[in-house]
Amino acid sequence: MARVEIGQQLGMSPASVSDLTASLLDEGILVADETGESGAGLLRGRPKVRLTFADTLGSVIGVWTGFNRIELRLVDSAGRNRASRHIERPLRNLAAEELMDVLAETITAFARETGAPDVKAIGLACQGYVDTRDGIVAWSPVLGTRDIPLAAGLGQRLGLPVLIENDASAMAFAIAQRHTELRSGRTACLMVGDGVGLGFLIQGELYRGARFGGSEFGHVRLRRSGPQCRCGGRGCIEAFLADYALHRDAQLIDHRPAPTVLIPGEDAMDAIVAQARAGDTALSGLFREAGEVLGDAVSILIQTLEPDHIVICGPGTRAMDLLRPSFETALESQTIPELRALATIQVVESSMDLLTEGVVMQALRELDYGLARLKAA
Amino acid sequence: MARVEIGQQLGMSPASVSDLTASLLDEGILVADETGESGAGLLRGRPKVRLTFADTLGSVIGVWTGFNRIELRLVDSAGRNRASRHIERPLRNLAAEELMDVLAETITAFARETGAPDVKAIGLACQGYVDTRDGIVAWSPVLGTRDIPLAAGLGQRLGLPVLIENDASAMAFAIAQRHTELRSGRTACLMVGDGVGLGFLIQGELYRGARFGGSEFGHVRLRRSGPQCRCGGRGCIEAFLADYALHRDAQLIDHRPAPTVLIPGEDAMDAIVAQARAGDTALSGLFREAGEVLGDAVSILIQTLEPDHIVICGPGTRAMDLLRPSFETALESQTIPELRALATIQVVESSMDLLTEGVVMQALRELDYGLARLKAA
Amino acid sequence: MARVEIGQQLGMSPASVSDLTASLLDEGILVADETGESGAGLLRGRPKVRLTFADTLGSVIGVWTGFNRIELRLVDSAGRNRASRHIERPLRNLAAEELMDVLAETITAFARETGAPDVKAIGLACQGYVDTRDGIVAWSPVLGTRDIPLAAGLGQRLGLPVLIENDASAMAFAIAQRHTELRSGRTACLMVGDGVGLGFLIQGELYRGARFGGSEFGHVRLRRSGPQCRCGGRGCIEAFLADYALHRDAQLIDHRPAPTVLIPGEDAMDAIVAQARAGDTALSGLFREAGEVLGDAVSILIQTLEPDHIVICGPGTRAMDLLRPSFETALESQTIPELRALATIQVVESSMDLLTEGVVMQALRELDYGLARLKAA
Amino acid sequence: MARVEIGQQLGMSPASVSDLTASLLDEGILVADETGESGAGLLRGRPKVRLTFADTLGSVIGVWTGFNRIELRLVDSAGRNRASRHIERPLRNLAAEELMDVLAETITAFARETGAPDVKAIGLACQGYVDTRDGIVAWSPVLGTRDIPLAAGLGQRLGLPVLIENDASAMAFAIAQRHTELRSGRTACLMVGDGVGLGFLIQGELYRGARFGGSEFGHVRLRRSGPQCRCGGRGCIEAFLADYALHRDAQLIDHRPAPTVLIPGEDAMDAIVAQARAGDTALSGLFREAGEVLGDAVSILIQTLEPDHIVICGPGTRAMDLLRPSFETALESQTIPELRALATIQVVESSMDLLTEGVVMQALRELDYGLARLKAA
């Protein structure tokens, strides 16, 4: 965190911030990072003048809940990754209370087993429409219940502050922390993976809509009468591009035995990509179609939001070489050239790790500001 | 079989036919059916003046091969159904020789266990493009190999004549035998079930194309960028209407546990239909979309073939009440009214039984003509 | 006309035909064509042993009615083209009686001005659904009225037999006369020009549907929510491929001044094609899209009719070089390869002249048979 | 303008603003509006405590340029409409310099003929992508040239400050001034008329993208292989909903004589709407299809921007009764219900007048702030 950011957030003059940080450095709460290197942990703040919190001020646990798995990550107050865990667990059929019980137990066990020191907060990211102010998962394609008060429910069970976020927004936040230039202007991050989501940043801050959520861009209907989507609609962007969609269609082409899970793992997806790269006509066709949809989707973002930056990220970027030809053709054929020319388009290869990183960073930032506010008071 | 038909087929004058049939009645080969009733067996020939073969002249076995099952039926020379059997057996992964071994064993066991008297011929129907003259399955969505010489291969193994046919053509033939009026003019039978197929009859005889096959109408692409089809294409008629397609999409909506088979059984389909009838919005949407595709498909048939009759048949008719509103809207909205007015449109509820009936009837007819030719010589 | 054809048509033995033709040759009604050359006129009958009618037995006038023009052609009894004429005349807004008056006057004037000797019959081709038995234009996109008894109405006015035919069927007939191989097996002729039509031949004879018409294949809906078509539907094959459609879309791209006619002339179409060939991106896009639709259309024909031959003909073939890349991609991507391999696909460059030629040949054939029947009686 | 707004804009404390406004009221520059009524002129600022500028401080001219017409409006410094004019003039084929000459002459003549007192500024709105900071029309579907420096070019010719704006943004701004509640939260205004555009407001201020433009949402491709659009693409929202698109398609259905202009006038559109309301099937179909596209478009806005308010405005609202059934079906069928529930959806019937009003208000606001800044300095 740079001094200027602290100042902006707290509404303090640079001079007051300098006084405050000097005091915090003295007390060992802040540590000056002279190297400018990012080290093994998370990248927080701008290079050059960097102050990090000491790693002894407690830790934060980041959680991602998917259709049938939970990802966990333990990070210390300096932003260093201390432990992570992948748990296979079907969540879809749980009622709201059960879901919160399961998550609380899982988090507690993870903290105990990793010897997590002084956990200060939980950050949780999930697919779907998340009311970030009230901490409610209004709707999620991977949960069977609607309007789950997840932040309050988990908070009560764990006795800790819980921040929840849409997963694409969390990843967008994490990426913008790593890539400084994405924090100026408007940046639209399209995350492709288990689903398709959008995190939209204006000057580095997440755009918030009417209910403090992010968008559900992945469920925009791009092809009337297209393939079925998990949301109940048809022809959504996600129904072409998400791992589950590609896997579903690949399975039909190959007449493979039916899978035992609806959501494929990384190995299954790698196998499909490898087979398409090896020249399988029908599987190549899947990626050609998906690439066309990706091009149309980015075209919509460009023509609706006039962004400075487009980022394509998430595990789905593993097949970017297969998606690219039809992606570019679709994008060029349909976008006003003057608008197209405005936006940089970057592909950031990124696993689901970046999700938990993103939500941890958001939680840490809240803690930082809370701490700074306390000191400043 | 009516005398006039025998005459037409053999190129004999009515008088000569009368002499011949009198002789065959004397010998007990033909039996006059005075009732005009169809009895328990198959309907063969026109009502009124009916001659049937005696039931002591041997029998025929009809077979249908699906993705993971085999249907068998034993019929005597009078057209009466004697036994039938349903066998679950994955066929898709078998090589051509293995497939023919399995089928030969299955048929032999069935004949033995049912005490089939003096089997004269085998009729076999399957999905896909079937060269009926040379007895070759050129391509089938349910078989892993192409260009299988099924008639010759099975014939050698069983020592019997084997007739093979596309399954929708077999069903069309069976239906036309039951419904006299469908044997005059042009009749397009759209079979909806495991897949979607077309049997097209001109004056009661199956239309044959360049390779003596039927059509692959189910794989007409109706919606570019539509759902994935088993043939490797996208947006085929089948990819909306076939049981496997409806089941695949229903499963995604419900997030049910994954099935252990790709092709759903009758129970699974009934459950989906019941849930849609009970008002489930997303499932109703599936049938609305499928109905629209059915309307477009029938419109293509009307505008391409100018038929006198359209028949919608097969197990998929179980949900005709759910399909009908959007079917009719699509049909009306897109078809030249003058052409639309020409064709009667009938729904014939029909299980897969009708398939084996159809192929048995074709085999019996071949035998009949062979026998009659022999006698006439 | 070859002796064997006469025999087949009249149900006479070859010997009786020889007697008859010898007599007709003596009388000067038939003329033996020793060269085997087609000469300047029409090609009628098979090569090798050719008998043509003498050119002194009268003549036939062929007529084509389009949206705003009439094409006329005078042919003598030997099949030689004697005169032709192109008349610009809006027909769309005429009531049925007016239309028939205009046509009768136009034909009479043409016959008078060209000194047509002893006109025996009129052959008239038009777009739309034509009941060829009763001589009724049931519906046409270029006429404002439905169910016009054109054959009877014109026949009364002119005192001559009038044969009417769908224009794509007439062109298919003409092409099959010129290309012997297209008269064996099943030949689907897709005519692209003012509209899109299908003429389907089985063993050289036009397929007739329930009302003795041809198909309205051009109005098959290939793209739901596609461009508006003249028939009132959307996304019809014609709405992408017909001259009027390409011209409409080109005009919008270019913001040219609005045209004074809805249906463009040959010059206007040539200009669009030239501009696209010169590299205009948006205009090239029109042909790419049209080519894709053409590929899907041919795929439907192949998968529905299993034809031996596909012919793409009509003025729209002028841009076949621009249509071909996307045509082939679409066709390959969507058609079962075994079916695709069965059909030859030929492009026959052909102007609207071939239309009037086709309908004249049909009228001549009717006259020939009538004459032969008379003599044979 | 309310005191609190002035304070926010100028970064002054409420107390300082009170001092400033008291002084301006004394000088006769500001006038207190005690009635709270909007009077004959424009609505500016919040009700209750309203200060308006005196009408003697000069005037502003608002201009809208369409495909073949110019709309002009004269407004005084109190926001009262003094005169307006409609001029038919093709602009599409003009080069950049010619265009600016024509506009300068037209504006000068209008000012002279209306006796415009002391014109202070020009506000100009047009379709297309407008760089509002540098005053450049980067691209417009109604202009033949790209990157026109319209603000500078007109400014030089007229010797006045010129503000340019995308027309949908101008209308959105005007509507938000009239409807207070639309100035809180996020408001997406979809303008339907000559084209389709989007004005997006956050807390009452226009969202600006990378080049200070608005969106080109009307050119989002909603239907691959859909109708041709003016932008060179296919299946854009505009290609279904804009007046030119409805008129083009209606014309084809009716086979009316071709129009002499590409862009229909209000009378032509009213005639089409009346005919559809009277039950014309094909014309009703146009509005059904357009309504479905409108529903999908609003669904995209909801799922991408999570807005508090959706406004459908512009002349195209004249047919809202015809659009509504399919609009609602499409919107409900495709939008996540939780997101759908967040946004109010309003239809604001509005002619092109509102466009010039919007751009005038923006220009006036700039003047106001300039004046206030001057006084505050």
C-alpha cells in the first residue's frame, strides 16, 4: 500500500499520512519494502514506494466455492501465501444452513490443520450474483438456494468478519493489483473457467451496481436457440465457453462413457484440449464456436463500456490458441473499428488460485483500512 | 396382401393372379381372412379382400439396435407377434466384427429361447444412413465404425437372408400399413425418439436415394450455433428433439447427479415430461424450444416435398401436448399457406415396437414375393 | 426425341414405333438429324439417333413473368430460337384479370411483331407455387393476388393451349435436356436469381407434389431472426441469396441513393459483384454470408433427398467465386460425409433465357406427344 | 440549479455558495424560482430550492444532425425554448469541410432568422461515436467521413464554443433532468428511433469511456446472420429496431413502390404502426421480432451494468404497445430474476426534440459553471 493511497482512502493530507506511517513503522506494524520485488507473496500496491504490513499481525483465509469443490488459502498480514487446500465436496444440494455449517467446519479444520496464526477475517468468493454490501448470495448457478446470507451466517459461526464477493470480480481485483496499468481507466476482466464472469474496474475500483453486486455477463444470451445453460436460459456466453459446456459437448461427440460429475476437473479439460490440438475435427469445432462467442462477447463489452483494457483470464485461457482465430474474426467483423482500437486486449493465464488471492486481498485491504483508521483516530 | 397387389408386383393379369391364389389357398399356403379385422398380429394389405399367409410357413425375427440396447421381435408367417425382448447392451464401442458377433449371438439365443419355428429371415433396423441394396450401414450415430456390411456379415453368421433398413423408414413403412390413406400420395413420417429420422413414402413405397438409403433429415442444421449434436454438427433438428438432447438439457437445469448412461430410458423421459407438465418453467422451456424446431422441420418438409401427409411418430410424441403450441406457431409463421393447406398432419403415438414391426413386415413382404414368384414360375 | 422415348410415353412396342416414325418421316413431320449436333436451337432428346420435328409445324412462345418485367421467346417446332424480347412492366399491383389482359396483349403483340408462324401453344413460367395440373398460380411473391387461374384465363384470351410451370422447375427441365447425365437418378436444381427455387427431377421427370406443384424451397427458414423475406417470413434462403436481397443489403452499406425499383437489374448486380471482388470488406461479407446459407441449403437437399446430382444454376451463379469459400465450409461442416460423397455438385451458369427455354421445351413435348398420339390412334 | 449542486461542482462549502448566490441574485444574474413549477422552458435542477439564470444572459443553439435532416433549437439562458426548426438536407455524401460549411451556414441562418439574442454557445448531437473531450465525431453511421473535428471546425466558423455529444447521451441527460429519481444510482437510457443508442448515467453524470465517448450499444450483434445493419455488420440491435430497419422490412412485405429516401419520416412510420395495429400479420411480425430484440437488449444492460433504472425512450416508443408482449417474454425468459427485480423499467415517450434539449442543457451547464467559476474566482 502506497502512502498516497492511504491518504486517499482516509481523506488525510499527505503530510498527515507521513506522520502516521512513520509512527506505524516505528511500532513494527508497517514494514518498508526497499526491494520493490514482489517476493513469494501477493503483490499489493504500486511499486517504488512500498509499505507492507508486518507478517505478524494475523492472517486471512480466502475461500472459493464451486459446484462440487472448495478451494482454501491462508495468507499472512504481509500478503504471503502460507497454505492452500483443494477439497472435493458437492455443495449444490445443501440447504442454506447446511451449506454454512459445512463451510464453517471446513474453514475451521483448515485453520487448525495449517496452524493459522490469529485469523482476522475470511474472504469468500463464489459464482453468481453477490450482494457485497449485505453479504448475501442472491443467486448462484452452483447453489440450490437463493438469497443466502452467507457473510452473516459464516460470521456468526466463526466469530470473524466475512467478506464475500463474486468470483470474477475477485479475480479482476487480483489481476489489477498485479498489473498497475489496469488500475487506470476502465478495465473489463472476462473470466472464463467453471463459468464465465465479468469483473469491471473503474480506476482500479470494482464497479458496483444497484445491489452492490457485479455483473452476470456470462448469462447474456448471445445465440437465441443456442445450447442450454445452467441458469435455465439458452445460448448464454457461458453455455459455449465454460468448462462444463465444452466438456458436455466433447463427451457427446466422443460417445465416451458418461462422467460421474457434471463439472470436469483440470485433467479432463486438458485431455479435450490436447485432442483438439492434435487435429480432431469435431473437437476443434467446439473451440472454433467458443472462440466466435468470445469474440462477440468482447465486442459487446467494447461497444457497451468503451473500456481502456480488456483482460481475458481464468482457467479457460488454457485453450486460447484454439479460440484465437475465430475470436479475432468475430471481434473484427462486428466491432466499430474506432472503438476496437481504443482497448488493449490482454490474455492473463490464471488458475483458480488467483480467485482466492483476489478475495484475500480485498479482505486484507479492509483490515488495513480498519487498522489505519484506528490508528488515525 | 390383396390380389391386386400381387398382380402389380408380379406383373400378372388379375385373372392369372386369381388362378394362382386359388391354387395357393388349396395348398394351405394362403388363408382368406373373411373378418377384415386386424386381429392380434400385424396389419398387412388393404382391408376388404384379404389373403394372409398361413402361420405355419416359418417366422421372421425383427431387430432394432440402439445406442445401448437391442430390441427383438418374433413374428410368424401370418404376421402375428409371437415374442419380444429388450436387452441392455452397449454397442457403440464394438468393432464391426465384434458387433456382428454380438448381434448373431443375441438373435440365436432369442430364437432358441422363444422356440422360434423355422426362421426364414431377419429384418434389422438401425439409426443412420443405411445402404439397403448392399446391406451396409454407411454411418450411424450409435455405432463407432463406418461402412459395416451388416446384412452380409449377419447373413453368413446366421445362414439366413438379412434385410437392413433405416429405423425411421421401417417405422414409416409400418405406419403406412396400418393407415391405408397414407399409402396414396406422398407421406413424410418424422420419427422422434432416440434420434430424429425421416421415412418418406411415395404411393406407399419408400423413397430411395442415390445409395438406396433414406434421408438423414434429423441432422439438418436448423440453428447455426445451436446445441451440440451426436453427429458432430451443431443445431441439428435432433439436437433439440431427441430424447438424449432433452435429457441432457433437463439434467443441466436440475443439477441432478450425472446419469450413468448417455441415452435415457423411458422412465427418465416420463419424469421430465411430468415435471414440465406440472409447471416447471425451465423444463417447459425445453419443450417450447423443441416444439419450435419441430414446426420449422415440418415446414421444411412441406416446402421441399409438397407432401399429401405429414406423420409425426415415435416415442417423442409422448410430449406432443407440450410441443404443440410452439410447434403450431412456428409452422404457421413460416409456411406458405397454400402449401400448408395441402398436407394433413397426424400424430401417431408409437413406441419402438413399431420399428421392429416395420422391418419384419418388409422382410415378410420380400419372402411373400419370393414365394409367390416361385409358385408363379 | 428418340424412338425409345416415344415408345415409352405411348406404351408402344419398339417395332410399332418404328412403323409410326417411318410414316411420320415420309410425311415430313419428323426429320432425321444425322449430325448428332445440337445446332443453334434447343437440345431435345438423347444424342445418337435423333428425330426432330420439322420446323414448319408451327411455333411455341415461352414467357417468364418477374416482379417488374416479362421475358418472351419464340421457338419453332424444331426447337430453334426465332426471337426473344425483354419488357419492363410492373405486374405486382395488377388484379388477376388485369394481369391476364396485360399478358395476353403482350404475347399477342410479340407474336405479331415477330411474325410468329402458326403459334401452337404458350408456355409460361413464374415464381411461386404453381398448380401445374389445373394451371393455377396458387401463390407468388411477385404477384399481388393468390389463386390465379392463369392457364385457363390466358388460354381463353389467346385461343391457345397454355402450360404454366414454376420457373425453377422450368430451368431444371431445360438443364436436364442439355446434360444427359442429369436425367438419370435424382437431380436437385437450385436456381438462384430473382429468387431462389428448386426443381427436382427423378429420372429426368419433374417431381410433383400433392398439388402437382414444385417446392417452395427458397422459403425454407434457415436463420430464425434472419433478414426479412418477400414472403413475409424471416431468414428464408432467398432472403440472403436472391438478387433483391443482396442489392437491398449492399445499398444500406453504401448509403447509395435509394433505388427506383425493388428488383435490381443485371447491371446493378454486376456492379455489386465487381465492388466485392475489388476487395470491399462489407460487400464481401454479404457474399460470405450468402455462401454459408447456400452451403446449408445444399446440405439440407443432400440430407433430405439423397440426390445423385446437385445443380446450382441461375443468374446468381455470376458470383460463385465469391460464394464458394463459405459455401464449401458450411457444406463440409454440416453434412454426413457418406451422404455428401454421393452427390455430384455442378454449377451451371445460366441466365433467365434458360427459363423460357425450359418452359418452351415442356410445351413442345406436350405438343409432340399430342401429335404422336394423334398419329398413333 | 440548486445551491448544493453548485457547491459540489465548484468544491465550495455550502456557506461559501450561499454568499456567492446572494451576490449573483443581487446582480440579476440568478433568479429565484419560488413556484417550483417547470414553466414553459426546460427543467433544470431539483425542485424545492431553485435558482435559475436570468433569461437575459444570452442564448444557446442546439442542433441534431441525422441522415438527411437537421433539427435546430434556440434556448435562452433561463432554459426557455424560443424557436425550433426542421430542415431536410442530405448530409451523408458531404466531405468533412463541406459538412461543417453547411452546418455553419444553417446555424447562422437560423440564428439570424429567429433573432437569437447574444448566442453564447452551440450544442450539437449526432449519431455515432463521439469523442466529447476533443470534439471529434470518430464514426457515425450517417456521415460518410470518419474522425471529423466537428467542435473545432464549427467553432472556428462560428466564433463560438461548440460542445458535441452522442445523441443518445444527450437524450439521456435531458430525461434525467426531467426525472429526478433517474439522477440517483445507475440509469441506462436506451434510445430507439433513427438508430438505437445508449446513454448511461451514474449519479446523474454521463458515463465516459476510454475516449470520452458514449457506447455504441446499438451495434451490438444480437443475432448472428441477422438483418444487415448500416454499420456494415449484421444482426445488430439497430438492424431490428431502428426506424430505417422497420421501414425497410415493411416495404418488402408490402411490395410498395420503393421510397425516395432511405430514412423514413414520422408519417411513414405512423402508417406502418397503424397498419400493424389494424392486424396486418406480417407487419405485426416485424414488431414482435423487434420487441424480442428489445427484450434481449435490456437483458444485456441489466446483466452487464446492474442498473437501478432502465429507460426506453425516443421516437420508437410510438410502437411500444406492439413491442411489449415479446419484449416482456424475452426479458423474463433470459434474465436472472434477482437482477431483473433490481431495475425499474420506464418508457419515456419522447420525440427528437428531447435530443436538442439535452445537448442545449449540457451546453448551458458548461456556461453556468464557467460563469460561476468566474464569479467565484
